[in-house]
Amino acid sequence: MKKYITILLILLSFTAFSQKDKKIAEMTFKETFHNFKTVWYKTDASFDFVFKNTGKIPLVITKVESSCGCTVPTWEKEPLNRNKSGIIKVKYDSSRIGQFTKTIKVYSNAINSPVTITIQGEVKVTD
């Protein structure tokens, strides 16, 4: 019995070590939420979400989906090498009056995919 427990412990330690050393991509955002607060009607409402590839292999963003057509994300399609930074620009259509909260999902080869980023604010008409 003791022999089986020893073998099991050795196998578990090898598994834990091999998972730590895996070559993976990881996407780390500077921030995942932005509050525009007040946005004036038909003015620019865009924000750059900055992220970094903190993994060990190049990061590849496969798709970025917004919760509605009023929010348009743009990003670099090229792989991002380790320790390099990138930007996902999110633009909201400010011709829609009222409060908004929109989410954008970022899909990639990263271990933490998908990552959800969020914008919020209120579009007002000038007095």
C-alpha cells in the first residue's frame, strides 16, 4: 500500500510541475472597465483597452465580439509576442441618447480566454 501511495505522489508532483512549465499565452489587461460618464450626442466615444501578453508564447486574438452593433471593437490581427503590449479600441455609437453598458468578449489562444471588457456611460444632448 505504501508503495502505491509513493508512486501516486510522484506522479502528482510531475503533473503539477509540467503544468507550471507549460508554454501558454496569457492576456493581462491594464483595466477591463471604462466609464465614459457623460458623452455628448454624436461626439467621439472611444477608448483604448491596453493589454500585455504575459505568457510564454505569442498571443493570437481570434475574435472580438461586442454585445450589440452600437459598439465596434478594432484590434491588431497579428500575433503579439511575449511581454509586448497591444490595444483593443472600442467605439460606441453616441447617436443613441441615454445610459449604456456594453460588454466586449475577447477570444484568443490565452489560458484566460475569453476576457470580458466593459464600457459604460450616458449620452446626453447639449443644452
